[in-house]
Amino acid sequence: MANGKRMKAIREGVDPAKAYSLTDAVKMVKERAKAKFDETIEIAMNLGVDPTHADQMVRGVVTLPNGSGRTLRVGVFARGAKADEAKAAGADVVGAEDLVEKVGKGEIDFDRCIATPDMMPLVGRLGKVLGPRGIMPNPKVGTVTMDVTTAVKGAKGGSVEFRVEKAGIVQAGVGKASFSEDKLVENIKAFADAVQKAKPPGAKGHYINRVSLSSTMGPGLKIDPATLFSAQG
């Protein structure tokens, strides 16, 4: 009963039919993030694409200017000097054949995965394990690279990978409720800009159809997509 009252209270004043400006939506979502933990602020963008067609796939990576607020564990598949470089950059798990064997058994102790190109013939066998988790290394998002230092530091510093789901939705955590409104707005605009730039060649008609913002436990608010790219928001 108390939980029902809480939900009613945080939904109060939210018009589900209204498309709010970005700044108004951020303010309202923050005000309603009343859980006992630091809620994640999440964006969902409905795109006018059909990802079952290869030329309509949307994916990429963006470094949020104010970080994501998450502490990510980073795993790196590398050998020799590159393995040492990954450890020095702050990677949590580093290995070659030994790490491939562990992951193949389902022992995945990381949230983001990076690999040097020479490791991909081995790592490629782990597609059925890493793919469903959305962490399969891919050169298109900078996670298959010889520059492991930049990749590891980017993952640790707030880079966010995105990939459109079957229903044409891209979603991601863009900060925490404890962030200031200005920092959240900056992060959201950076994310939206990256999705806009990732528009695939096969996308026809309207690209960004609907956008919503919510906190982990709060209601979703519609955002006017135009305010994601305007100077004021």
C-alpha cells in the first residue's frame, strides 16, 4: 500500500500525453527520483529504423562529458606488451587464451570488453556468450583496437556503447539522479547527438520518432526531440 502511495506521489504532476522540453523533463525526473539509492537516469529513443536490415543498424559509442556515474569493470583480451598496457591503464581483467577459456565457461567478471585485433580469431568463438550481453568487441565502437590505453580509459571514464534493439529502440543510462541538471542535460545532448550521427544509410523518413526520460524507479516523461538539439533544450 505504501509503495502504491509512493508511485502515485511521484506520478503526480506528470502529463503522459505531453512532450516536455529537455530541461523541464530533467528537472521533473530528478525531483521524482526518491529511492534510497542513487537512481540511474535513463533515455530511450524510438528510431524510424528496422534493425533486421543490415543497412538500418544503429550502433556506436559516446563519451559522456560528465561521465555515466557507473563504475565499470573492464576486461581486455591481449597478449604480451598490450596486456601490460591494459593493466597499466586500469583494466580489471586481462588475459589471452586463459581468459577465452574462462569466458567460454560463463565466467564473465567484467561489464565492458576490449580486444586487440590479433585476439579476435579466438574471441570470435565467444559470440554466443558475449553477444547476448551486448559486450562483444567490435571495431565500429572502438573495442577492437591496438590502442588499449585509450579504450580502457574511455570505458572507465564514462563512454557508453549503444545499439538499436529489435523494436527500433536505443536506450542507455546517461547519468545519476545526484548529477546536477546542467550535467544531465549535457550528457543527454551528447548521447542524442551521437545517435543522430549514427543514422544509417538505409533509414528512410523520420529518424527520431519518440524520446522518453526516466529514473530507475520513476515514471517516464516524453521529451520533445527538437529540444535535444536546440541551444536551450
